[in-house]
Amino acid sequence: MTPAGAVVAPGSTFVTRSIAWERVILSVVAGIAVLMVCYPVVVVAVRAFSKGEIGSALTFEWLVAVFESSRSHEALVNTVIYTAGSSCLAMLLGVGLAFLSTRTDMPGGRFIGILTMLPMLVPPFILVVGWVALADPNAGFINILASAINGSRTSWVNISTMPGLIWMTGLFLTPYVYLLVAAGFKNSDASMEEAARVSGAGRLRLLHSVILPLQRPALLAALLLVIIMAAGDFIIPATVGLKARIYMLPSLIWQNHSSLPGRPGLAAAQSLLLVAVGLLCIYFQRRALARGGRYTIVGGKGARPMLFPLGKLRYPLGVLALLFALSSSVIPLLAVTSIAFMRYWSPYALKPENLTLRNFKYVLFEYPQVWLSAQNSMLLALAGATCCVVLAIALAWYVIRMRGRFAGVVEYAMVLPLGIPGIALGVGILSLWILVPGGIYGTLWILLLAYVTAHIPVAMQFVGSALHRIHTDLEDASRVAGQAWSGTIRRVDIPLMRPALIGSWLLMYVVILREISLVILLYNPSTVVLSVGLMDVWSSGFYPELAVYSLLLLVLGLIPVALFWKFARFSSE
Amino acid sequence: MNAVLEGKSAAPSGAPVPPVSGESGSVSVRGLRMSYGSQGVVALDDFSLDFPAGHCTVLLGPSGCGKTTVLRSIAGLITPDAGRIVIDNAVVFDSAARIDVPPERRRLGMVFQSYALWPHLCVAENISYPLISAGVSKAEAAQRTTAMLEWIGLGGMGGRFVHELSGGQQQRVSLGRAMVAKPRAILFDEPLSNLDARLRERMRLELLALRQQAPFTSVYVTHDQLEAITLADRVVVMRAGKIEQVGSPEDVYRRPRTRFCADFVGIPNLLEGTIRSASGTDVVVETVVGAVAARSWRTDWTPGAKCSVAARPSLLGMRESTASGARPGRVIRSIYQGTSTIDMVDVDGVNISLESISDERRVPGEAVAVAPTPGAVFAVLDD
């Protein structure tokens, strides 16, 4: 009984504290992950200051050229206008729709909310093709309608202009604003507002003195996010933008890289500028969200905050909100679908005898490479989503549970890719691996690496918030009940996080499948993916085929979502 | 609802046999040290204690006193900086010998404040989890789980999910899970503080009944003095990582050693004073209410030493008196509490509480004379 006479019990072997394998393994994984997200930034910076490939003489010429070369200067100005315009539009629509659908008595608020989020599942390419179909100056449906009304050729709207580009991007970014802001509006603590009312604040004063200030961190975070996304957006500048000769930095980076003679140094310098802006935004966004912690009040009582009565404006605002919500997904989707069945697309093609299934037959069975690229896309999306989720579990465990010495560094590093536009990340990854002979350049592996690097932040956010929600007592109880670390993760954590894991996996799958900017510089003919193929079809200019092709992308993305929807949870905070 | 817990177990037939055998063992802790954070906040400072087999030892203290650190160190959920822990003659932690047996191999049971029941498993799966982990066959695990369910009064509810149970039922499941694998000791981490007052009262009595049925070794952490003195075979009052007092519940409640202990077990009247004379455990202390004859656990007082006098606000401490030595004071306020009325009296600038069973509330300003009950007050060490 005395401790002095105690023996080590059979079965409880000596376990020295110096070796905890899970710690070692996770630390190594975390270290590799930090390298993975950091080197592209470094490589882009070094490349921007190198005359030739990395290792050659240093120079400022590329950086100077970004501002001095007339094309680059023009692109810079355009990018600023485009970013400012589309961010403002997205904020206006996102905040407006969020407020109307959660805090007012507007009819159909919930439905409009769901509609607003829908574009996240729809590839932005659909939006592009759809809006070209609707607002092309010649054959756009809206202009055909205008001509019919007017009796003569009339062009009301033209998508191939800066306002047109801003309109599409604003619509595309609206759901991200909505997502960040609506939750705050919905969960705001009723008692705080009641306190303001009792203290004599009228409805309007309540809005600008309590409700909006409480949402300030979320609003700022949303604004910074859409600025990053707009400045780095590739698809719209590289399709409609290039066609209209409105040059922007992301599309110019692509051209400097892929057209001959290429100017990769200038592309790197342009990328560096985008990365600098992106990382700055990320820094301020993190700060806003961290300060937001002060404002987050977890109200114990689930009293619903009061709804603002809209009075006479109830129905007009409802119709307007519905129209905007439809413009971002359903209307362009309908336009794309209708074009897909047309023999050709011109102002006078809207006739029954022009209906055909030929486009489907051609794209699905005759178009070269469609099945190779579909196969590559599916393979990469499945593998990429799985890698992201598994890596996110390991990293989340390291940061949240193990609280390793570098947990803070790892946590911050895993946010960096959010601030790096896809095209710039592509430049960084390419510039390094092109130098490694026999490396992964030119294989599917480099695409996989790019996908995982770009999307690990979102996966981390999902898995991290799910892990945060699991009380450590549940794990401790399992340990005391005789399960080792690995068994505890398998039997307690994974089952409890399952909805969030499935949700994040589906999201990863969908976004990887649609990703273009990231891989446009990294693929080669044998590793072509569906989304990149879209760019080829776009340049061919045959819209009915383009429509079918983009629908194929949509359907492939929606299959697993439809299968696993009910097992998933998509909330990420 | 529950044969054992409702006290019907005395019936000769039909009473379920407790599925916990007398396998529990002793726990011994030596020289435990633990500090947290970069500032090195000391949570445990050379903590040593034996937890005898079959006894319930309650660690009592305010939050931050290190009681939970002791418990989690025994469980293996945290690794102390130094020390040695032996469970049932097996060394599970020894900083010098670099031994640190992980929690899953310490064969303990634990009841958490949050219950820590797994929401994705049903009640039976929660209870059988330790058995499955220990490699018990499915059939035996099922049979032992059923027996445990019966014993904790949840027979037939094994298929339910945790969120379908009431707080008290969840607490029982948590207890069943802790006991089912016949652990060497059961650790309780403030298991009742999440319950509302009435349920807490009931669960406290149920726990007492369970312990009488199956006297397992328990280490029980709480900040509630009532829980401590009802459930404990021995109470350990802790403060700032050290033991302040160890004793039977009666010792701790009636004979606190220090001003801190007296305050913690809820003695409101703590009067500063000076030892006038001492003989053995009997001392006379000069206080604001005059010379008080008090008892003490110490015998080495020297006249002139500073101390405090602890007196409960009742006949067993400070009371209203008309005797000649009583000190006059004035009522500040009178608080009706249902079972008694507390009068707060100002005596020469010192607040003294008196308790009476009267329903009458006194008027503030009313004159009252107070005096200590001889022999019922204690001289305690100042902090």
C-alpha cells in the first residue's frame, strides 16, 4: 500500500514523456503545411525581382513596368475601378438582402435568403455565360425583348462594358457578403435591442445606434473579403473582359505567362501587387473578426429580435429583392439552359425549328478531351477535397487541442491563401516547380497541390469550428474510459464532427471542380481539367456548346451534393 | 423509479446486486507540483495525500485552489511538473523515473461536471464504452450494461439518446459509465454543480446511497461545503495549491483550523483578537466582544499572539445574551430566511451575525447585547 513499495502494474508499461508520437507526427504535418502555404508568396516575390528565372540577377524593371507599361497601367486602373464597383454592389446587395430577409416583415424572406446563397453552388462560369446570353448587345435576350417592344433594333444593356463586368461580379460576390452578415442579423440579441427601445430609441435610431454598430466587424470582414475576391477574380476579366478589351491584372498575368513572347517577370510583379493587397486585406479582416469577438454575445435566451415593419414598401421591396436574388443564379441558369438547346445563337434564332439536342451530343461524345478532362476533374476534386479535410483535421487538432508551440503561427499561416488570388498562387507554384527536374510539374500532382494549398483555409474554418464545439470533457471521458488518442478521435471526434466534415468535403469538391484561375497556368494537355476546357470553348465563340459544357460542370458538381446533402452541415463561423 | 436509490434495497429479495465489486484500490499522491502558463502560476505546491481504498475523500476549496489539478493529474489528463502518483500499488506517474501512464491505461472512472456523455451514442452505448475499450466480449458487455442500467434506475432506457434524458438521469448515466468497468477508483469533478438546487440535493442523497451500497474509492472535488460534509469520509480543504486542513467532516465543520477554513465552511463571525491566556486546547481570547473562552486545535499558543475567533451565528457560537458580560450593539438589518432570521448587529464597528428561529424581524437601530457561547467558539490561525 505504501508508495515506496509500489510496483509498476503489469500492462501499464513505462511511458516516457519525451516521446509522444502523435505530437511529433502532427508537428511535422503542421510544419509542412506552413511551408506549403508560405513558399508561393516568397517565390512570387523573388521572381518579381529576378531578371530571368529564380537565381538570376536582381532587378526592379518588372516592378517599374507594372506601373509604367501602358497596358499594365491601364489594367491597374481597370482593376481598381472593377474592384471598387463590384465590392460596392456586392455589399449593397448582400447587406440589403440580409437585412430585408432576416430583420423585416418582407414576404418570403427565408426563401429569398436561400436563393441568395444558391450561387455558391453554381459555377461562376454559368453566371458569365448566362449573362452574356441575357445582355449581349446583339443577341442578348433582354435586348431582343427591347427590340420587340420598340419595333426596331434596340440595345438596352451591354455586358461587354465595365458596368457589365461589375454587375456580374457584384452578383457573384453577393452570397459571400450575405453569408457573413445574415448570421449576425439573425442571431443578434433581442434583449440588447429591447434595452435600446426602453431607453427611448426609435426604430431608425435603433438601427444606426445598436444594430449596425454591433455588425460592424462582420460588415468590415465581408467588405475586405469581397475586395480580395474581386481584385483577384479571373474568370470574368479573362472571358468577357478580354473580349471587350478591358484588361485587368489577373487576365494580364495570364496573358504575360501564356502568350508568346511571355513576360513571366512582369506577371510575377503583377501577382506580387495582388498578393500584397490581398494579404493586407486578410490582416485587417482578421483584426476585425478578432475585435468582433468583443461584440459576440451568446445570448442564453433565444428571444427573436423584433422585425422592422416595411409598411407600404413590403411588397415592392419583396419583388425587388426576389428579382436580385434570381439574377444571380436562376435567371442566368435558365438563359444558359435555353441556349444549350439552340442550333445557333443570334438575334433571330429564337424559333422552334432551331431547337436541337445536337450540342449535347457534340460536347458529350465528340468534343475532344471532354471525357479525359472530366475524369481528371473528378479525380482531382475527390482527392483534393479528401486531402483538404484530412489535413484540416490534423491541423485543427494541432492548433486547437495540442496547442503546440507554433499553434499561433500555424493558425495564421493557414489563413494566408485566402489573400492570394488563384492566378498569383498559380504563378508562385509554377515558378518553383518548373525549376525542379523530374518533379511534379506537368503531372496531376501539381494541380492537387495547388487545390489543397488554395482551399485549406476554408476547410480549416469548417473543421476548426466543429472541433471547437466538441467539449474537451467528451474526449477526456473517452481517455479515462480506456480509449487511446487514436481511438478517441475515431470514436468520439470524427462521429461528432461528421456533418461538418461532410459539409466541408462537399464544398471543397464543388469549388475544386469549378476552379480555373489556379490551374490555368499549371495544366498541360494530358492534365487538362473540365473548367480549363471551358476557356478553350469560350475562345471558339460557339455559345450553345459553351452552354452545354458549363451545364456539364454544374451537374458533375451537384451530384455528390445531392447525394450527401442531408448528412452535411454548412455552417461555418 | 429506482429500487436502490429509493431506499427499497433493504428488501431481501429482488434487490439488484451492485454491479461494482470491491476491487477498488488506494490512491497515493506524493510531492505533486504543477504550474501553468509562462508566468508559472502555481497550481499545486508539493501536494501529498493518501486516498484510502473504499473511502470517499473530498477535495474542497475555492476555484483556482488546485483541487481539479489534483484530480486531473490522478486521471492522467494533465501531466504535473513533478511528483509521483500510485494507484492500487501501481505507479502511474513518477517524474523522477519518467513514468507517465496515459489515462486510458489507469483503469479509473470519472464523472464530469458537464456529464461528458457522448451525444452520438445512446445511453447503453455510453455505458458500455469503457467495457468495449477494455476488450470485454460483446455479450458480457451487454449483460453488464443491462445490470448497470437496472442499478442506476434506468432499466429499459438504454436505447434512448442522451438529450432525451433529464439532467438527473444524465448524471446517473455518467455515474454508470464511470463505474461499469470496475475501476480502481472513481474521480468526481464537481458532478453536481450543473444541477439546479433541488436536483442537486436529491442527487447528493442518491450518491450517498450508492456509496453505502458499493463502497468504492472516490476522489470528489467540489466547492460546495454541504456536498463535502455529507459525502465525505474525509474532507481536504485546499488553498492556493496546498492543503489547508484535513479531517473528518465534523472536524472541518466544527473545528476549522484557520480563518480561511472557517470562512469557507460558512462561519460568518470571524473576530480578530489576541490570546490572553492558553492552557492546552483552551484559550481565552481578547476580542471586540470582550474576553472569549474558546477552544483550539493548537496547544502552542503564546499569550499576545494574534488569532481570530470563529463563531457560528447560533446557540453554538454567538448569541443574544442578557448576561452581564454581553456586549451591547445595534441591529443594522434583519434578514428573514424562512427557517431562521439573521440579525446583523454592529458591535463597536464590527459586524456580527446572529441567527434566531423567530419569525420576528427586528427594527434597525434596536439595541441587542451579544455574547459567545462558552466552549462553542474556536480560536483559529490568522491567514
